[in-house]
Amino acid sequence: MSDMRTPGTVLLAAPRGYCAGVDRAVETVKQALTLYGAPIYVRKEIVHNKYVVEQLRAQGAVFVDELDEVPDGATVVFSAHGVAPTVHAEASDRRLKAIDATCPLVSKVHSEARRFAHEGYHILLIGHEGHEEVIGTMGEAPASITLVDGPEAAEAIPLDPDGRTVWLSQTTLSVDETVETVDILRRRLPLLVSPPSDDICYATQNRQGAVKAIAPECDVLIVVGSGNSSNSVRLLEVGLQAGARSGHRIDTAAELRPEWFTGAAVVGLTSGASVPEELVDGVLQWLAEHGFGTVEEVASAQESLVFSLPPELRRDLRGRRASEADGQ
């Protein structure tokens, strides 16, 4: 418990912050701005973080909700959360230069959805209604997918005991809640087929594991991340369930309140997978100024995965470098 630590200690969870998919998506927009020049249009938020979106907007990115807001022939980047095939088709019809920054782990779920639907399975997609990733995945096979939004829905939805049924999931869910949901579905449907590998991404699982490691000692848990970031919201839920005595999700240090820390000895700190480290640094500075100056990083996993940039962007970058070399 917290009395095991020196009062004024911050337990800094690791891993935290940017995952490989987010890093790839943000870098895609930056490289596109450098290569093609502003404006670069981005359908939806490239990642779910207010600070990152505002930074990119200041550099010339224009964020739109739908493709009809993009001028004909312009360059548009699809966000890390993925899009339905109809969006790709619309971009092609409009002759837009589309760069797909979908996280490869989300693309894997899309591929599974197409394959299972083609093989005649009905797909139970575990995820949150209205989330962009869920909308994109369901668009791969809308007639073959039923959304299951958590354990309660798993108890209530109609199931065909004689049908071929498989479950898939959104990549940013609570691991524990997903296991609970699958257990309910499997109890109701013993022949339920599982995906070939876990759909919840490595970064989501690692960040939740890191929070579980520190939560029992935390009087206050701070999660840096935006309210529309599923993985950030899940981090706070997981931390409170794992034993943190109180917790708050914030976008930046400006939202911190001294009264949250009254009587606290140990503070836990982590960040969602779309949060740059400078936002965590800002929180650490605020905490140090308010009596929490001892920082201990608690590492529960190591991450080394890196995703290459989208192929269409890599091709144009190679072309630029080749032309520059020829001009020397």
C-alpha cells in the first residue's frame, strides 16, 4: 500500500504514451505536409488527442468529418482508426490522393472480418458503438456483423446456436472486460470461434498491465489522455478496478487541481497510447511543484515495435529523394 513508499512519490507507469500505430499516423501527416505542402486534409482526428490535433492543425493539416469537405484532387489522410471500404471507394471516385494511416493492427481486424464473412461466419464484434474503429470494421461486412457493446449486451443479444459464429474485437478495449464479454458469449454459444490471435493491441494490453502494477499503491492515479480516446478512458477504469483509491483523466497539466492530492502520499501517472511524452513531463513538473518530487518509473514490459509509413507515402518520399539526388 502507499505507506510502503516515501510520501511525495510519483509512480510513473511504463510503458505509456505513443504506440507504434499512433507514431506512424502522426508521422504520416507530418511527412505529407513536408512532401506535398499545406493544406493536407485528414478525415477525422488522426489520433484521439486534442494537443496532437492542434499541433498538426497549426502546421497546415485540415481536419474534416467527411470526404465531401475535401476539394477534388486534394491529398487526404485516413486516420489511425481505419475506414470502411465505402470511404476508400469515394476517395477513388473523387480522384483524391488518399494516404491510409490506419494502424496495421486495426487493418488486421478488418482483414479478419472480410475473411470470416467470406467463409460464411456471423461475426460478433466486441466494441463501443459509434467509435470510429468500430464503424470502419463493421463497414467491411455490414450484413455479417453484430456489435456487442460489453457484457450486458453479450447477455441480451439474440444468438443462433446452429450458426457459424466468430468473435472479433476493437483493439483498444479493457482486456478484463473483453474476457468477461467473451466468457458470456461462449457460455451462451459453446461453439463460438475465436480469432487466430488476440485483437486487443499489444500497446493497450501493456499499458493496462503497467497501470495494474502501480494501482494498488496509488492514493491518486492520473491518466493523461483525451476523453474520446478509448484506450485512455479504459486506463482510468482499469486503474480504479485494480486498487487506486481515486483517479482523474486529464488532457494537460492545466486541468490538475491541488485538492485532488490532499492527504495523498503516492501518485500514479500514466498516459494513453496517443499522448506525446511532453504532456507527461508537464504533469511531472506540476506534481514536483506541489510536493511530489520523487519519481520512480515502474516498468512492466518493453516495447520495440515500429511500423513503416504507408506505402503510397514511402513511394513519393523515395521519388523526392531520387530527384534531389539527380539534381545534385
